[in-house]
Amino acid sequence: MKRAFFLIIILAILFPSAPSAAVENQVKAAFIRGGNLWTLIGDQEKQVTNSGKVFAKPQWSTDGNLLVYQVEAPSEIYKGETQSEIWTYNIKTEEKKKIFYDGSSPKWAPHKNVIAYINKGILDISNLQRFYNIATGINDFTWLPDGTGFLLSSPGTLRPDGWSSASLFTKKVDDNYENVVLGEWNLFLHCQEKLGRLIRTN
């Protein structure tokens, strides 16, 4: 009994930080400092960009090997204006790649390394090689949990009798993005009207 007790004490003295070291080695984070993208892998910080123009929260891909981030840059189309470029960074190869010249709200698919984003009211998907138009008239979106499509929102419009209600839609997609028909979607909810009915009936 005494021998086992002393063995435990010796192990504790020799390896006091083993649990904390294991946790430290698992740390992986991305953040913006001074307008640049940085990563923290284990205990090593690394500056990824040096433009000072990175903004919005960087997002990890599901497999943890890629980051998507946005960069403010001079517009390629409108003189004197800016655009929001969408970029990815591969932490293994250290490759930085511009995905689209002007988009917003990039989100990784929950099941593979593809990105959806909004381009002036159009929902696009990029497989990191090219992009595909998925839906039009979009105000916001989120991936469905299994990655098979989207929950989409369209904004209300100003009519002579006031603002129309916003609407929610669902749209299914498979891996053949080039076959997606822009006009195909399912109405999920007329937000104001249907929510009012749900409240009254419950």
C-alpha cells in the first residue's frame, strides 16, 4: 500500500502538467487583431494576413482545416467604393484563396467544405473552385442541419397599403449545384400573418 502511495506521489512530481499540456495541444482558435486574421494552434500564435482590412468573425470549416474570412477592398466595379471579398485559408497548406469578389454572410456547410454566401440578394454556393447561383430575393439564410438545403428569408416590400410581411422558404439542394433551378422553393412561413395565427390558436 505504501509502495503504491509513493509511486503516485513520484508520478505527480515527474508529470505535474500532463493534463494541462494535453488540453493546450488541442487549442485551435481564429481571431482578428489589428484588422488581420490570426490563428492560435496549441500555444503558437500566427498572423495570417497583413492587409489590416479583415473584418467579421472568421469561421472554421466542419473538418477544422479551413477558415473563411472577409476582406474590405477597393471595388472592382464602382470607383471610390469598397467591396467585401470572401477568402479561405488552409491551416495545413497555408494557402489563401479568394472565393468571391463581393459577398456577405459566408457560412460553411455542416457536412462538407462548401460555402454559401449572399451576393446582392442572390444566394450562391462555392465548392472552392467555382460558384453556383441557388436562389434570388434573399435577405438572410441558414443551412439545414443535414446540409441538404437552406432555410431562406425574403424581406418585406413597401406597397401602397404599407409593408408586406417577410416570408420564410426552404430550398433543397444536392451535390449537383449546376442543376439547381432558381425559381424552385417551398414557402415555409409568411412571418407576420402566420405567426399571428399561431399565437391566436395557442
